[in-house]
Amino acid sequence: MRAIVVHGVEIPEALIAAEAQHHPGPSIGASRAAAGHALATKALLLHRAGELGLSPAPERDESGCEETAEAALVRALLDAELEIAAPTEAECRRVYEAQRARFRTPALYEACHILIEPASDAEAEVEAAREAAADLIAALASGEGRFAALARRHSACPSGKVGGSLGQLREGDLVAEIERVLLALEPGEICPDPVRSRFGWHVLRLERRIAGGPLPYEAAAERIRLHLESRAWTAAASRYVVALAEAAQGKGIALALDACGGVSEGSACLGDLVGGAAADRLLPWLEAADPEVAMRLADAAAETGMAPAVYVRAVIADFVNRASDEHWTRLISAARDAPDPAQAALATIMKANLEAQCGCGAEHRSPAPAGAA
């Protein structure tokens, strides 16, 4: 199963393909990159929460929906690890003074209507409803009836019980075809023709307009404070994730996701390539598996005056320090199916280093670690 490394996390290709559908982007590559970032971030956060021994305590939102155990664990982690300083009064006032135009009460309008609902979608029924609405408009124009009384008697909308009043409204509160007509009326004016919507035919009257105005600082202060806290929390969380990713990348492949998204330690063969018995065993292993590379490695080490194992550690250390996720991905592919993956991984890096040294005179350096080149 092919795997890709993102932020030091080994992720199965199939998992990235499945996650990409939740990250629409301008290209397949962009969606896959976003999916890899999301999966790696989740793995890093969940692993850190496990290190701290945190337990999930799911909460419910205002609508009663309960968060997942993973979301609860991430929330607990960020609550434990992040410290956000509360914005000062001076900072809040600076935002208010710099962005006064944002802190205004919205323009409102009040309106009422009478809804005449057709008995069916049949053309004759729709026309009959329109004529009934037109008759009500005529009665209002002649003074034969009062709007509230007619609404209580004829409106199919629940607002009929309160005289057809729709209360105070902002632009966008009503369906476009109704709002467009209301906003074109003068206060107290009744639209001279019935207006059609998907609900039926409407008799419309604009009651009044309420202009928006500036909010005093005291009324805007809490909103500003919450905005600044949210922005600071988002920035801190982003820095925290970057730090976790950098730490994971510094170790090579620190974590791995399985096909179901479970988090585990990274591939044993690729965990810590610096030090340990793997470097000591590399030359004997190469002498059996690839004598030519073994000889070239011994020669390169001799040129530096280093023992082969010491030379190997120097090259591997350079690789770990400079390797990108793409380099680690290639290394996984080269080592995954080998009889001894650890030795195959080391050999792959050493071969790349030796080839880079022999590429041209200008690039020939000893020990010249070039595994990440």
C-alpha cells in the first residue's frame, strides 16, 4: 500500500484520496495537499493529546449536536497547551477607532402582508388567488377595510394572527421577490398589485424604515474583545501545529496513520536513522546485498578518515536535517518491500549521497552528505 509523508506523518494514499473529497480546490493536487495537511494535523494533535494522557469529554452545541471524541480530545489539548492573553482595553479601543464603520446598527424596516394561498397549482386556482388578493388591495384603497383586520380574516400566513405584521426586518430576511417590492415602497404605502412568491400571492405594505447608526464603544466592546480573542487563539493554534509538525519532521517519520485513520508510531525502519545498530550493520549488509556500493561506501569513509559507521551516521544526520516530506515519501517507497527495510532505507540514502559526490568535481565533497539533495 503506497504511503505519502506529510509533516512527518506517514499517510496511506487511499486515506488521502478519500479525504480529498472534503477539500474542494482549484485542482486535484490542491485538494490532495489540503487533505494531507488536514490528516497530518489531526494525527499530530491526537498523538500529543495521548502523550499528555488527556481523555475526551464531548460537549453539545446549541443545537444539541455532540462533538466527536476526536474533536473533544483536540479541544482539550488546545485548552491545556495554549495560553491566550486577554485583549486590553486599549487594544479594543484602537480597533473601534480604526474601524468605526464596522460598528453600526443595521438598517431595518417594518412591513406587513396578507398571504392568499392557491388551493392547488392548477392555473385556475392560482388565478383565483391572485384575484382575491387584488380585491383586498382594492378594498384597502377604497377604505372599506383595515389591513390588520383583513389579514386576520384572510391571510394564510401565521402572521395573520397579529394583523399581518412581519416585525422588524433586515435586508435578506425575506425572499427576494417580496423584499425587492417592499424596499421600493414608501412608508405607509401598499403595493398596488399582488406579488407572487412560491408561497402564493401577497398583499404588501411597508410600515416604516429605521436607519442604521453608529454604535457607541460600550455597545461594541464585547464584540471587539471576542473578535480579538478568536484571532489570537487561531494564530496560536496555527503556531502550535507548525511546531508539532517541525518536531515530527525533525525525527524523520514520527507518526503513521493506518487505513482507518488510527494513529501509531512511525515505521520502525524509518524512525531514528541516526545512531543505533543499523548504521553499524550497514556495511556488512551491503557487502552481501550490493558489493559495489559497499566498496564505494568504504572508500568514501576512508577519504574522510572516519570509520564506516561514523560516516554513515554523518550522512544520515544530514539527510534527516534537510529531507522534505517528498524525500521521506521516496524513501518509504524504496524500503517498504525490502527484506530488511531499515538497512534498505540506509542504503538508499547512502547511494544518493555517493551518486551526488560522483556527479561532478564541484559537487565532490567528503563526507558531503547529499541524501536530501
